[in-house]
Amino acid sequence: MLSFINNFNFVILIFFTLCYSYQFVYAFVALVSKPKTKTAKKLHRYAVIISARNESAVIGELIKSIKQQNYPAELVDVYVVADNCTDNTAEVSRNAGAIVYERFNQQYVGKGYALDYIFNIIHSSPKKDAYDGYFVFDADNLLDENYIAEMNKVFDSGYRVVTSYRNSKNYATNWISAGYSLWFLREAKYLNNARMQLGTSCAISGTGFLIHSDIIKENGGWKHHLLTEDIEFSIDSVIKGEIIGYCGAAKIYDEQPSSFEQSWNQRLRWSKGFYQVFGKYGAKLAKSVVKRRSFSCYDMLMTISPAMFVTIASVFTNLVFLMIGMFSLGNNTAIIPTTLMAIASSFLNFYCILYFFGLLTTITEWNQIHCSAGKKIFYTFTFPIFIFTYIPIAIVALFKKVEWTPITHSVVKSIEEVRQ
């Protein structure tokens, strides 16, 4: 029994290492290679799509940052879907210069349905062929003044879907907001950036992306309505052979939850959404890995599985061993220290790996992180703990029915204030 416990935990560690070792290669590529400089031959015309629910406090600053872009204003239209709002989001958006449509539908709730709603309106209007692409933002976002110009360069080079560098408005608030922020910075620098350098597909992460109008037409609008519509869209696109691009020079800032309750609810939805996506697309991804030998599909398969499933199985198995030891007599009591040592060893191993990526990201993105040096260093230690809190969330998500709920945004800052 004792040797089985040690061997079991060793096998889990080896399994994780084999599955995700390619991400160390990504880190190396991101450190040693420089993105190729791109220029645009054409200034494309875009529509900006913002889905907002009771976002009157923050949406004005987003629209302002769009209006201040170093890009011809006549080539950018801003559309806001005031989705089931009970405040004056629509009024604030109109006053800021956006084209606003109000949607009231309590049956089909969520960002995906709001996107589909506005795309159908545009495609049934005289402007149905006016736009080359659509930007999708959340109401709490802020854009660097060169955002659209930089995204246009990658879009013009042939990518039909482009994602961007995701930073945060409130990194310094506490260990929760910093945990989110550091994860998204790592995702941008050491996942999407490396994928772009290697010519494999990137992945969309929630907000700050650009889609060619042809894709929206091909899909008949926005057809992705699972709880994580962003990763669903990414995986559906990769299965179809689409290569999603990345633009590190296009910087977007968004607000991260700072209370554990709000963070729990949001990540519970994300975890449930990943299970939904795995259930719907897991077999197709695996088939594409085998038949097409698609590394992009393998990468996306590792993104939605099997990490959390294996982690949950590992936690459950070790707890069973621990319970056996607690209720056993005689020599079997040795199971308790052996299991505790195995759990502690696994915890330490994964903590060190997560700390390494958090520290590496903090060092290389030091000037992009807007908080004191002391907090930057401190939050590298809390980053692994933030990631570990996903374990109970993922377990609950397996059994609990989860529905989309809005996240309250209250950090009201201009783009100038964020960068100070």
C-alpha cells in the first residue's frame, strides 16, 4: 500500500510533466525570439462591439479610449448592446458617441447571445457589408491609443482572428486581482506570444480580440453560447483549421475581481464552461490530433483537459488513502504520514512550477505591471496559492448547476490614470 501511494503520486507528476512540458519550450521561445515587425498596406474599416449589463460606471471611459485611437475615426464605429440593463448604461453610451441597442431577454442570458443579437442587427442593415472586421470588448476595458492600429497590422497580414496583450487596471488591489492579472500576462507573453512565433494557433481569452466579418457571416452570427464562449470559439476555430494570431503591441486593460466571493462565482462559471467545452469538443480535438497531427489541437486539448480532471482524481485518491490510514489499526497507520508526505511533496512541486512562471512573468513584464516593487515581488508568492484555489472551485463545478451572472465593475479610471 505504501509503495502504491508513492508510485501513484509519482505517476501523476510524470503525467503532468509529459503533457505540459511543451509550455517550457514556449517560455524559451518567448524569451529568445522577437516578434516580426508588421506593416499594414490597408487601413481596414471596423465595428467595435461591446456587450454591457449595468456598466454605466465604466463604459464611458472605454468608449473614450476608443475615440482617442491613433486610427482614422471614420473607419471605426462603436456599437453597444445594453443587455438587460436596469441602469443608464444606454444613455451613458449614447452620450459618449456609441450606436446603442437595448436588449431585454431573460431567457437567453449571456454575452454570446448579446453578440449574436447585434451581429444579426448589423447584417440586416445597410451596413451589412461595411466592415472588414469586428472588435469585441467588455465594458470595463481600456485601450492603449495604438491598439487598433497595431491590431490592423496583424489583421492585414492575413490572420482572420487576432487576440491581444491583456493587462489589468487593478493589479495592485490584492492577491486575488494580482493572481488574475499575472495569469493573463503570462498567457499573453508565454503562451500566445510563443504560439505566434512558432506559427501555431493562439487562443482568445475573454476580451480584446478581432474577428473577420467573413467568419461571422459563415457562422450566421455568433453561435457560441456555452458558459465560456471565448474558449468555445477558439477551439471551434482551431478544429476547422483557423490559425488565431496574436498582437503583443496592442494592449488592453481590464478590471479583475478583488473579492473572493466574486472571484469564486466567476471562476465557477469558467470551470463549468471548460467542462461544457470539453464535453462538446474533446473528442473532435483528439481526433484532429491523431488524424491531422495538429499541434494546435493538442495545445487546445491540454488547455481544457486533462489537468483539472487528473488533479481532482489525485486529490480524491490521496484523501481516500488518508481516511484508510485514520481508520486502520496496526501497521496500516503508516499510511497517514506517507500520504501526508506525498500530498506535501506534490503541493511543493506544483507550487515551485507555478512560482517559476509567476516570477518569470513578473521579471520580464516588470514595466507593464502598475504597482509598487514590493507588491510585485509579494504577489509572485501568492500567485500559486491563487491557482490552487481552482481545485475546490473545479470540484464544485462538477456537480453544481451554474448560470451566467454579471460581474460588478467599479474601478473607474482613464487610460492615462492606469498607466501612471
